[in-house]
Amino acid sequence: MSSAEEEKEPAWERPGFVSLWVGRFSGDEELGQYTEFTYDEDGESVLPAFCGDFGLGWFDEDFIEAYLVEEETSSLAELLEGCSYDEQIIPAFEALGLPEGTVWNTVVLLYDFAYPLNNRGKSAASGANRLVFAGTAEYE
């Protein structure tokens, strides 16, 4: 890739920021299939549908947390309880608020990544499964 092409690539990798998606998935297997990289027969990584749906390129798999909670909820504190840096990011995301009108059972957090806030509310659906970008916050 030329340096001119690299400059056109979104610079969303940002240390100290975390981006949050909330949603509804039918199970852990479906969420894993949606968010996890796979590899072709040559060992090359294949981007998950999550990347395609939200216009993301490759990211370091060590910086994603994706999970389902036992009980659907509209409470950010309940959704994020127990995630990395929860004491810092819960108040930051509560200040942003959640997309209203529904309850969620799925969380996807991408650390050291600042997905643009102008995409807040952008959603993607695959069958009965759905994710919505909720926002980006700082953490230390």
C-alpha cells in the first residue's frame, strides 16, 4: 500500500479510547461468528462481518471484548459490569446514554480504538442478531 493510500485509511486506533456497541444476539456462538477473525487455507486473516458492517479494517484481536449478559437490560451499568476498566468507562458511557427504546444482551468493546461519534446509532443486523454503535469514551 502506498503512503497516499495509507493516509486515506481511517485513523481510529487511539490509545486510551474505547468504543462500545450494544445489541441483541441469540447466543455466544452467533456473537463469536460475527466478531471473530477466521483464516483461509493460506493462513491469511479474514475480516469478520462486524468489520464489514461498520466499515472497520483489521484490528488487534487482543483489544476486543464481546460477550452476552444473562438478563437483557437497558442499564449500561449492568451491561458493562465486570468488563475491563468498568469503573472508568461506565460513568463515561452513562453520560452519553444508550440508544433508547429497547433492552440489550450483548456488548462489544474495542479498546484503543475511537470509532467516530458521528456514527452513533449506526446499526447492523444479521437475521435476529443486531448491534448498534453507542459511543466512544476515554479510559486510563
